[in-house]
Amino acid sequence: MTQLTEEMYAIFDRDEFSFKKLKSQYSEDELEQIKTDFKEIWQTWKEINLNVYQKLPQDKFAKVHVESWTNGWNLRDHYWAAYRLNALADKSPCIGAMLDNKQLQVYLMFQHYKSEKRGDNPEQYNKLLTDLPDWAKGRTTNNWYLWDKNEMEFADHLSLNEYLTDAEKQTSFNKEATQSSFLLGKFAFRKQDQVADMENFILDGIGQLLPLYQKLAN
């Protein structure tokens, strides 16, 4: 059980992530300390997601992919992990978990990066939008949001409650999202939502998204 702390959010509270520019702003020792601090919290993030993976049905899920804390030239402006079913291990749809300086989120997504090499496209994935009203029945949908791939990462997204109750917004969103792909996720917001158990938060998000995600394997 790992508590989400202000320190974890605050590691991303910087204007610059490029190593080249950071070198011009900090001494060598200061930059090494920044890297050490950034990687230390990332190690906690990695451990959290490995713990989550161990609690998932091992016969259903491929091993979690935890993205590195750097891409070689930059610090990441978030930590990210991807969960895939064995049946969809080489496909683009996945369940992502992400921490940035605004929120912790667990969400269903179509990973466009390298999707052409995987030989799939978002058309079938986007058909899941028609399943959302049935999927949402009986669920607590507070802090669940929808957005499309082209929407800015840190923009305020459309709440699932609003999507389900406003037919005009639902139609408009579906039209826009199907031009790229939609994302559906559960959020915990900095300074608003306390997360005493990050593993449980991520597990719950995966468990709730699984009925939708599994439809892609049928």
C-alpha cells in the first residue's frame, strides 16, 4: 500500500525537462541531484505498478510496461505504465496509468504510437463508445472523464456524468473523438482527492475498465 504524496506530484513542478537546457541552468551537482530525486520517485512508481500487475490474473495479462523516467534527452513530464491483456499484447488498445503534476489517472486508450507497425487502427476501438451507457449503469461515475486523443493532456476533460446526461454533448464528443480516438479514465486530483493506496486505485480502475477492454479481444 503506497500513499500518493505531494512530493510525488511536485517532482513534475518544473518548466524545463530538457537535459540540454537544465545543464545551462544548474551546476553538475545540482543536476545530478535532480536526476536522483526524479529517478527515486520513479522507482516507487515502477514498484507500485509491478505490485498491481502481480495482483492481476496472471493468465489474462501480459507483463506491465513501465515507461522509463527519461527518453534519453529529457526528463519525462509524467510517469506512465501500460497494461495489456495477453490476447491484445501486440495490439494498440491498452489500459494506461499515469501520474503528472495535476492528477493520477487510469484510463482506456488506443496507443497511436507505432500502431501502424501493430497493424491495427482505432476504428474498432472507437465502437466502444456505443457501449458506454450500458457499461456505466450501476457504477459510481464521479471523477470519470472522457477526452479525445487530440485534446491537450492537461485540459479540463468532459465528465462522464455530463456525457451520459447531455445528448448534444454526447453526439458532439462522439463525432470529434472518432476522428482520432477516445480515452476514458478515472482521476484523482492533486489537492482535491486523497489516495491512501495507489495500488488499489490503479487496480480498481483496471477492474472497472476491463469489461470494455475485453470486448476488443472477442
